[in-house]
Amino acid sequence: MLEFETEINEKEGFSFNNMKKTESNFRLLLAGLPPKDELDRLIENQEWLKSTLNESYENQDRLDNYNNLKNNQWYSSGLLPKAMREILQEALETFIFWHSIHIDDHDYVITNKNFLNSILGVGVTHVVFSQLSKLFDKGSYDFSLRNIWSNSCDKLKICEKEKNYITKLFKDVKNYNAEPSDNLTRDIKGFVYYRNKAIAHNSISRESEWQIVKSTFRFILRVYGLLDKHYFPSTTPTIILPEESVYAGFDKLLPPDCIKSIKDKRRDLFDELLVESNLNMVTKEKDDIRPFSYEIRVTATIVNNLLVDIDSEDK
């Protein structure tokens, strides 16, 4: 559970400002808490282990934490902030799904311009801009990626030039009087401007420019990846939804060749957005940062019914 400096009542609510700036809290803000059905499964698994192992069971603290979380009023009422990973993945999945179904050489009701496609486009625009913009919020009370970065960057063992570049970019994109120092800053300032004018305040009516969204994704994926690597150094990348889940039911609407084109384009879009997540923003040197993966292949070695080795590889 998130820890706060003072007792929080429902009228005051939670805020980043009154949260204790601890490693465990930042990990929770990045990765989040398990949904209720998953928490029930975790409790069930631990209770089964406890009943099976009896006195050899060594995870009582973990089981107690799970039960305490389940009984927590803030958790059960959904009054805790959404994790950065969940916000980012929701925007990412929505964006690449929407653009994957636009195949130029296919003419079907889902992929072609029509009323249904128009409605989907409006929804996608609002999801992507509203979700990603949350990560740039600078208010002292905001649970945002920017605030996590500001409170964490000094601990990160990364290139100082990149660290300073990211910090300055976060400041510049919300400073409307600051001239953009490069194309990336210009694109992200354009993203924030469009969200404020078209999504939040209805001040403009022009269509969004998806190139500025791609630039914003690349920046956020790199920043999130650096933080994820620091707080979860030994974990594998988060796996995006499998094709079978994303395109379930499409076989009733589209022929096999069209579905194959859509799946291929989804993978290409994912690679396009993730291609720079392992590149230093200043020096362009490669590292091992990769916050998301398209799939993970697990190879298990079993000898005499015992699992003796697992080898995984993300793609």
C-alpha cells in the first residue's frame, strides 16, 4: 500500500505532495497494485501453499500483506492512483491498434473511412491524448511520470547529459513561452498544446497530427524505461496484449489476408515506437533499456517431473 506523511481522509484524498517519497512508493506508482481478481488468485495460491507445506511455509508476511490490501477501503473503493505502466500501456495499445487497422490496399467497413471508423477515431484520439498528457502533469499533487522523474533522477546511474536533457524537456513542454530547443521538444510541445486546446478546452477543431504523438511516445517510453530499470532492475519487459486477444472476432469481419496485414502492421508500429527506447537521447549510444516487448518466449527444462531451468527471451 502507498504510504503517506499524514492520515488521509476521503475529503482530502491522496496526492503526490503528501505521499512519502520512498522506493516502495515509487515502485507502486510505476507498476501499480494487482486488480481484485488477480489479488484473489494470489491469496488463493498462497493459502494452498500454506496448507500444503504446513510448517515449511515461509510466506506468511506476503499472505498477510495480500489480505490487508484486499480489506483496505481505499483499494476496494478504487481510490488509489492508476499506475504509470497501466496508463502508458493503455495509450500504446490503443494507438497501435487504431493505426494497424488502416490498411491502404483493403476496403472493408472497419478499415475504411465511414461513420463507425469516425467514431472509433474520436475515441482513440481522446484516449491517447488524455492518457499520455497525465504523465506530463507538474502539479505538486499529481501522480505523474514527471513528478516521479523529478524525485528519482538524482538516484539514477545514467548519463548526466541525458538526465539533464530529460529534466529540461519536462520543464519546457509546460512552459508556453519557452522556444523549443530541438524537433523532439517542438513535437511534444505540440502534443501538449493540442491536448489543452482540442481535448480539454475545445479552443481549436483541427485534426491531430499523429507524428507528434509518435515523438511523445518515444520520449515517454525512454523515460519510463529508465525509471523501470532503476526500480525493477531484474524484471523482464512488460508484454503487450497478444494478437489473439486484440483481434478476437476479426475473423468474422475480415478475410485472412487482411487480418495478416493488420497483425504485421501492428508489429511494425510497435517496433517503430520502441526503436529508440534503448538509445541515449543525447549521445545516441545503445543500452539495455526496453520497457515493453511484443512477446516473450519461455523454454522450460523438465527432468523427472521437476522444473530445473527456465530460459526467456523477449521480442
